[in-house]
Amino acid sequence: MRLLTTPMLAALAMTGIALHSACFAADEPKSDYSYPNSEAVLFKQVGEKSLFLHVFEPEEASKAKRPAIVFFFGGGWVGGSPTQFTEQAERISKKGMVAFCAEYRIKSRDGVEPFACVEDGKSAIRFVREHADRWNIDSNRIVAAGGSAGGHVAACTALIQEFDSASENLEVSSVPNAMALFNPVIDTSKKGYGYNKLGDRYKELSPVHHVRPELPPTMIVHGTGDSVVPFENVERFTKKMKQAGNQAILHPYSKAPHGFFNKKKNDKHFESTYTQLEEFLASLGYIQLDTE
């Protein structure tokens, strides 16, 4: 029988530690999505459901606190993935902002209604603000952004005062400091989109019905040919925002359909709407535009 020497025991001990670590890592929640140049960070656990923020950080370190932007994907609260805004997120990170593409629960995967989507959106903004020091973020310069139903989630983080997760630190605000919305669902009544999902509860999640003074400055890009979310909805919302003393900018795109800003649909509109985003962020002092 061969005796185990001290080096052999040490080697086995190290192997045991490595195996234990590997098993522990395998048990940790992992996102279903992975993107180059980004890190997936768990921000919320609901039962067995893990929700992640996909973080795109600026390449250059900065001693100054940096602004941040959180993107929410569209899909009618039923489908979609964070992929929708990964290119915008990576580009804007190169301007010095910390960009996040947020996951949230949806009907097809999680069996939830839009109320849960809004709750998760608010959780994402709150998490970024609460952990701002982790990425050297200025907690007073956080932008909520999104398209279609994701635009609705982004808008609700600012306008809807209910549906916060009771398990979180509610002393930390989930209200963003600015909003950038791409053909957003903004009216969930019969005049807009979502009434068939919300029914008599539509007003609880209808941003246009919750406009009040002192809301964050807002940019909207929307196609006049949108047959899903009527252009009239965002026109009315913009008017009400201004009447309440808020800053609201609407960029109409003639005859453009719903989802026109997505790159896979139209490169020209993608570039144009991304430029509108940069100009809006520059107007707030969050980024600097290229001078060339």
C-alpha cells in the first residue's frame, strides 16, 4: 500500500477546494443571455426567477462620477430580450456612460401580467442607484430608456408611484432623472395599446393618465405610421407634459411603422434615432458630442 506524502495530500486538498468551488459556481444563478463586452449582474430574485442587468462600462476609468442609462426591451410584455438595445448600450458606453440592458419578467416565459414588468423595471432603476458606487455612477444622473412595452416600463419608473417591490429598500428612489423613449406604450386605455391585457385596471399603468409637475426631462421618437401605438398617444402625452411644466421633446418620423428604430429593420432609422438619443443626453450634460 502506497502512503500519501505531504505534497500529495496538499495536492488533493487543493483539488478538493477547486472541486468545491466549481460546484458552488455551478449552483449560482446565471443569465440566459450573454453579450460581448458586458457583465451580467444579478439584481433581483423572484422565487426561482433570476433577473440580470447586462452592464456595458466605459473603457476609460474616470475619477468623476459617471451618468448611467438603463434600457428595457420591447415585446408587448409578452416576449423580447435585452438584445434589442445592446448596440445602443455599447455605443453609449464609449461616450462615458455606464449602460445597462435589463431583464424583466414577461408573459411567455414567466406567466406574468404587465404589473410585474413595471415592478421589475422599478427594481432595476433602484438597484443601479443603490449600487451606484460599484460602477462609479452619479446616482442623480440615471436615465430610463426603452422601446414599445420597454418604453412603457421605462416611463412607468418615473410616472407610476405604485408597484414597488416590498422586499427592497424603498428609501432608495426608483425614479430616473431622465427618460428616452422609443415608440413607447404611453396610453393603455382603449385609445392606445394594452387595454385587452389590463381591462378595467388600465389606468393604473397608463403613463398619460399620471402626468404631473416635476417629472424627469423626456425624449420620445415615434413613427407617424405606427399602427400598434398610435402617434396621437405620444402627441397628447408630450402636450400634457409641457402643460405641467415638464421638459418633453417629441421627434416624429414620417410614416415610420412600429419598431422602426430597430437596426434589423432599418439602418437609416437606427442611426438617426441613436443620434437623437446622443443629442438628448448631451443637452442634459451627460455626454459630449463628437466635434468632427
